Amino acid sequence: MYPEELVKPMREDLTNVGFEELQTSEAVDFAIAKEGTTLIVVNSVCGCAAANARPGARLSLQNAKRPNHLTTVFAGVDREATEKAREYMIPFPPSSPCIALFKDGELVHMLERHHIEGRPAELIAENLMDAYNEHC
């Protein structure tokens, strides 16, 4: 577990633009069960989350079509919620950061760490916007 004072600004990087933090497995179940589209960002303290994943997720929200629900779990902090979110992401192996889009409870798009690491935020945002245009 990371100290809250360390992760607070990393959490706020997403919550300040409308992402809801999911901190329990029940909260994840509830979010996935919602009608429409739900984006889950598995946040992390790593550099690729700071430089690529979080900025890419934020930039993607400038698209005309967007997910109905924006959510996030924090790997290494919200262990129970992260494990539950990853169950919904099977068959993809656990990775953080990662970004998943669900439609009516079904996983329809996935960006794993290897899709995020080393790629600019703009490319991640473009990938997500394409998914929003198809599924939202």
C-alpha cells in the first residue's frame, strides 16, 4: 500500500475531471452493472500512468461521444476494488495502468499496460475516442 498523501494528487488527476473512485468490490460490481458504457481506469503510481494513461484518459473526454460512466480504481491502494475490476477484464492479464470500456456489463475495449507504456497521451486518447465512437 502506498501512503494516501502520495496517491492523493494521482487520484485527483482523474476525479477532478469527473471520474468516480471505486474503492470496494461492491462498488465495482455496481458500476459494471449500470446500463450504458462504463470506463474503468486502473490507476497506478508508475510513470506511464502519470505521463500517458491519466492524461490520455482526460484528453479522450474531449470527444463528442463519451462513456456514460467514468470510474477508476487504484492499483496498490484499493486492492479489493482493483482485484474485482480485473476479474471483469479477463481474459486480459492484470496490468496497471490499464483502461477498459464496458457496454451493458460486457468488456468491449481494453488498453493494457503494453499499449500505454511509451506511447504519447494523444495516441491513447485517440484509441479511446475510436472506441467511444464505436460503442458509446
